[in-house]
Amino acid sequence: MAKPLMKALQITGPETFSVIEIEIPVPKDHEVLVEIEIVATCPRWDIHMMAGRDMFDAQKSPQYPLYPGFPGHEAAGTVRAVGAGVKDIQVGARVAALEHDLRGNGAYAQFITYQESDVLLLTEKISFKQAVSFELLKCVYIGMTQFDDVRGRKVVVSGLGPAGILAMQIAKMWGASEVVGIDLSEQRLEYVRSLNIGDVVHAGQLGDRRFDFGYDCVGFAASVQNVLNHTDQHVVIFGVLKGEVKYGSQLWSKSTKLESYKYRKPTPRDRELLLDLIANKGLNTECIQTHHVPFTRYQEAVDLLKSQQAIKVHFYPQKDFQE
């Protein structure tokens, strides 16, 4: 008997993609099969993969064709089957991806399997659109925990893409006395200003303003340097660092701390707090899902990200593999 098939997006080369049919995966012992309701872009991944550049080393090229569904990894949907070893998730459960495996198929597909431990059970209060970028929210949250208590502190966030928008909200909800977001794009500044999640300033117009903590979501050395030059206590580089940053004697004399993002597995308590941020604290995740196009126009989605017209583009795999 022929095995059931599903549709998936596959990037086959620079600026080249296809919609293909592959077998629906069967969950192994500790896996769940998720029917994907919604999946969102991760701008850096999508732009790099379609441009023929490695995510972490732009001098290298990815090995094409990419795995089907890759690089999609921010997804939410409904569990349709579970492996024999799955204990706490039942068929019909609503879940969001909290971890992703870069060594296999991605979530630009109608179905995907996850380890039971890699998904987050959703409460009824949280919609799929709110939940689709839980994986990003988790990463931003973990980076923010690298700071000491932010209550009463002044925080500057550089780069008002998806991560920066979430970081500003977390800092505000955690009690920062002042939250300032900076960017070079007037279009992006105007959009984030409309969200009313904190003060928004052009990156070149901070003047003599000083902050306790700085969170850089850009990664380019010039952005990190700008944050470092205006921060007294602690800077975390969340973005993938490109270039060299100067740490001068004036920073040493103040004991200013500069460190890279340190990923760790989320704890059960982290999971509770992440759910609480959206379900009860009002953290706005839908605001980063600004555009929707079908998979058949995936290049258009990437162009929207490159031009910064879109914060994120989302897809509905059960219908978006056709116009």
C-alpha cells in the first residue's frame, strides 16, 4: 500500500525552490507527529539560504538541495500521532515548537515530527498565531536571563526585528525603568513606535544617553559597538557577531561586562513563564507576523524580509502550497 504523502517546500539552490511531495513521517518512540497549522520565517535563515550563503559563515555555501521544509523551524499545530514512548502528549493536543533539529526536515511542510520534549503544550488562551514563534521567544528570553535583575534598570535594545521587538517587551514586563529600542531604518522605527512598547530612537541619535543593560539583536560589530558605548554595566550580543568590537580601558575601569548569547535548554519553570508572558502578561507576538503569502510565492516572502517591509512572513501549510 502506498504511504500517504504531504507537500513541502525545498530550496534547491540560490534563489531557487520547489514544492515537492514526500512521505508523511511516522513518529518514533519518543516523537509526536504534528500537522502544522502555521509556520513563520526566521529572516536571517531564509535570506541566507536563498542567497547561497551559510548562516554563520557567509564565505561558505549551503549544500543544496536543502532538506525538505528547511529552514522552517517556528511552527505550531495539532498532534496527529504519537510514538510508543510518549507520556504527556495526546493526539489532538495543540503544540508549538520550542526546539528544532537543523539536521533533518524543516517545518515548511504540512507535517513534521518532533521529540516530545521539543514542543510546548498550548493553553486555550493562546492562539496558533500567537504561538508560532515560541521558539524565537524562548531564545530571546534565555538571553535576557543573562542579565541580573532588570527591575529599575535602563535597557537599550539594538535591532528592531522580531527578536528586538520581543526583547523590548520582556524588559518592560520584567520591570525595567526605561526601555529604548534603536534601529537604522525609519520604516522599522515608525512601526515599532506604533506598538507602544517603549521609546524608539534612531541608532545614531542616542547622544549622551546612558543605560545599565544593552541587548544587541543585530550582531554587526558597529551595532554592538554603539550599544557598548552607551552601556555601563552589561551587554549581551544576541545576534550572530560579524566583525570586531573594541573593548577600551574606560569599559574595563567601569567593569562593564560584554558577553555573547549563551543558549541553554529551557527548564520546566522557563516553559511556565513563557506561556504566562503571552497568556496572562499580554506580550504581543502577533505583531511580528506582519505578512502572509503562499509557499508558491516564497521568493516574494524572502524579498519582503530583505527589504525590511516584513518583520516576519507566515504561511498556512494546509492551504498555502497552492495559490
